[in-house]
Amino acid sequence: MIIMAIVLLFLIVIASIFAPLLTVYDPIEGDSSQRFLPPNKEHLLGTDHFGRDIFARILYGARITLPVSFTALFLTAVVGVVLGIISAMNFNKPVDVVIMTLVDVLLAVPFLVVAMAVCAIFGRGLENVLIVVVAVWWAPFARYTRSLVLSLKNSQMVLSAMVLGASYPVIVFREILPNIFTSLFIYLTFEFGNLILTLSTLSFFGMGIKPPLPEWGNMISDGRSYMTQSYHMLLWPIVAIIITVLALNLLGEGLRDFSNPYDTLATEMEDVK
Amino acid sequence: MAEFFIKKFVRMIITLIIATFAVFILIQNAPSDPVTMMLTKPDEMLVSSDKELLEQKIQETKEEFGLNDHILIQYKNWMQNILSGRMGKSLITKVDIASYIAKVLPSSVLIALVGTLLQLVFALIAGVLSVVYVSKWQEHAIRLVAIFLRSVPFFAIGFAMLMYFSVNLKIYEVSNSAALSRLWLPAFAVGITIFPKLSRIIRNSLLDEMGKTYMVAYVAKGFDKRKLIAEALQNTMIPIFTTLSMSFASSVGGMVITERIFSWPGIGNFGMSSVITQDYPAVQAYVLVITFIVVIVNFLSDMLYPLINPVVREE
């Protein structure tokens, strides 16, 4: 499963990087005489309402969706993990309580609501969306990191490091981080998929990346308007999103299987008829 | 016990205060100044003497409306208004916001409730089947389906279902009423897309239970698989309950996409419309109501928690 996922992801990334080589069509300028063509030899997936090649738009769309989602993920993760570690290392002290109350507040409101409200007030550009994402999505990361670190905090190795006189930074970087890295990485993989879904949902509703930039979410929104004339405009961006997020989820699941031995319990169940 | 309640209650109040203050500050930064909008006509050309008069009038009006007070006093007044139900009028439709929200909120609650119930049903089926067929191909099939469902953007699935059931099969009515007959499809769509998370929790909890000592006793007594799973399920109620309540809490206001796609007149749809039309009082009211609901529902489920978890009850 992991291998399949890694291959898929690799192909997607390569395709997006080499987009200009894989297709001759421009994703933004269109040829109006070629509107709404179904897939044919020249246009692999057909054309849209401006005559732009859909396959080209999907490839170039990857160049927008992937880096933006990755940036959002990276920033959010850094903030969340750092705050989570700080919170856990100062367990039950004021810092921890403050951070956790903040996390509770941020987890209380559904993200879409906050994003919509911010976009209503400050405008619908991509910068605002990214700011909202980082400002809100660090909370689940912090909570998860904190629980991971807390479970490690009273373990033998950390306690012995403390007894030996290691200072906090040393403990964090040499004892804790290496041990939470796997679980964090798996969590990040899943969240990357969720971020791609959320960002494309937001751009579907007109917030974030707007047409004519070929982002998969706003391509779906356009496709909805012209659904009767060409369902291909609608279908292929959805397929692109599904394949990308599916690859990420498979990667996460595969890694999770690899690091979580649940097999012993399974064999016990099999003995019972 | 009392200490448990008090701690949770205080936590809830603090969360509410922080959240509402954040919303208040957010709205204060809205680009348009209501007093200027009130006193000037658009495209009006002002002579300099008029401008001085206008400035004076603006200041007077601000005093009158209390807009020059300290921000904390403004916040206090605002909260008092909100809590007594005066949320202002919509900028666009001129309708009283509070009464409109009161009208549409039950529809959202209804769809959230049914969606959560369906999610539970699907997750139980998937989770239990995963355990019954653990390590066999059926479990892997269920798992792949679950992973696939988590990879699809919700608006795609919802929209596809809407199209299929209303246009192709013609058994679903496309209108914007909150009729009970229209409830099943959006609730089904929501349940189908959300259940994987809960089903995984159920599966893992069940497997955890299977490895415990009392299970050995039951096996020795000769219970068959079905009875064992039933016994184990009783002990997994706690994680199921906490997950479900959180899911329900955020569903009520978070089902914006669902309500939008299926034209369901709920509070999510209202929120989205006010965002699109930049109707600031409505947006503010929407975020506030949602925040209140989520925090209060979480608090209530925290209150109910000792009922299902005897360990906490003893403390």
C-alpha cells in the first residue's frame, strides 16, 4: 500500500513540475473556437468554456494547489508542534493552561465558519485564507503533539536524561523529537490531504484562489455552471483531487500500519468461532 | 463531583468570553464605518465647510451610539445586546437577524441530528464488520472504501448525489424548504462521508477490548463471536460518545456546504449568504450563535460524561 501511494505521489509531483513539457496548451489563454470539446486526440480531457485544454489546466493546477497546501501545512505544523511541545513540557503550569484554553476555543468553531467570516470582512484573497488557516489549524496539531509528548515525558529515557542533568532543549531535541517523529509525520500526511480538500472547498466557494488561475476547486465551480454543456469540466478536477488526496491517505495508512502492530490482537480473535 | 462540574463550567465561560471577544474585535475591523455610511449619501461632493460640519455630526452621532467609549465598555454593551436577543438587522434584507436565526436554527439542528445518527449506524456496521473479518479481505475492502471516502471533497459527493437522485432517478425534490421528505439525502450524504473516522475508532477500541482478560473468561464460558462483540461494544461507548458529541456540535453550524448544495434553509446557508453579500451584522450573529452552540453542546456532553464513565463518577 505504501509503495503504491509513494509511486502515485511521485508521479503527481513529477507531472506538476514538468507540466510545461507535457502539454503545449496554455492553461489561462483559450481558443474560443474550441470550446466544450470532449476528449479527443488533441485535447486529452477536452476543453472548457474558454477553449482551454482541461488536461493542461489540471497539470498547472497541481502547480498551484500543491505548493500552496504544502506551505499552509508547513507553517501550521511548525506553529502547532512548537506550541504543543511547549505546552506539554510545562504540563499544568500557566503556559500550558493558556495554550490549551486557546486550543479549546479554536477547536470549538468549525473552520469553514471562521474562514468565511474572515473573508467577508477582509476580502477573499489567498493571503487572507492562508492567514486564517495558520491561525486556526495549528490547534489540532498542538493538541496532538502535546498528547504525544506527554506520553513520553514520564518514560525511562526522558527521566534518566533529566537525572543526568540534561537541559530542556537537549531533552526535547534528542529524546522527545526523534520518538514522536513517526507519529507526527503520519499525522501530517493525513492533514496535508485534509488541507488540500479544505482549500479546494474554499476556492470552490470563491474564497482563495480565483479564476482564471487553474486551481482544482475553482475549476469545479466553473464546471458546475457549464455542466450541461460539458461534464468534463466538472469531472476531471474532482478526479485530480481524489487521486491526490487518496495517495496521501494511502501513504498515511500504510505508514500507520507499518508502525502500529495490531496483528497480535487480530490473531487472538481468529481463534474464536 | 461538584468540583468537576465547576471546573468545566468555568472553562466554558472563559472559552465563551475569549471567543466572543475575538469575534467582536474582528467585526470592529470591518472596512466600512457605519456612522459615515449613515450620515452621507454616496457620491456626495462635499465642500470644505460642509466637511467640518460633517465631522462634528459624526462625532456627535458616535457619542450618541456609544462608539467613543472604551473598547471593553463597547464589548460589554454588545454582549448585553446579544444575550438579550438583539442582534440587529440584516444590512441586505432588513430583517431582524435574531428572529430569522431562531426560525432556521431548528432545521440545522434537525439535519445535524439525523446526520450524526446515520454516521453512528454506518460506523457501527463498518467497525463491527472490520473486527469480525479482521485481517481478512472483507476488512481490507472496508478499509479501502473508508480511505476512498475520506479522499473525496464533500461538495463533489453531495453534488453528485443531488444530481443523481433528483435528475436521473427523480425521487428527490429540489426546492428550498426544510421539509422532512427532503431530509434523507443530505443526512445520508453527511453520514456516508463522515463515518470513516468513527468507524476506525470503534474498530480500534473493539480490538483493544478483545485483548483484555475478561474476554478470556467469556470465551471460556463459551460465548460465541457475536456475544463477545456485543459485550465489547458496551465498553467502547465512551470514545463513541465523545466523538459523536463533538461531531454533532460542529455539525450544527459547520454544515455550510451541505446546506448550500441541497438548498436546505439552515443557519449554515444563512451564514454563507451573509458572507457572500458582506452583511456584517449577519456574519457576526452567525459566528456568535455557532460558537455558543458548539461550546454549550461540548459542555453538556462533558456533563453527561460521568453518566457513562463510572470511573469519573466515583471521583
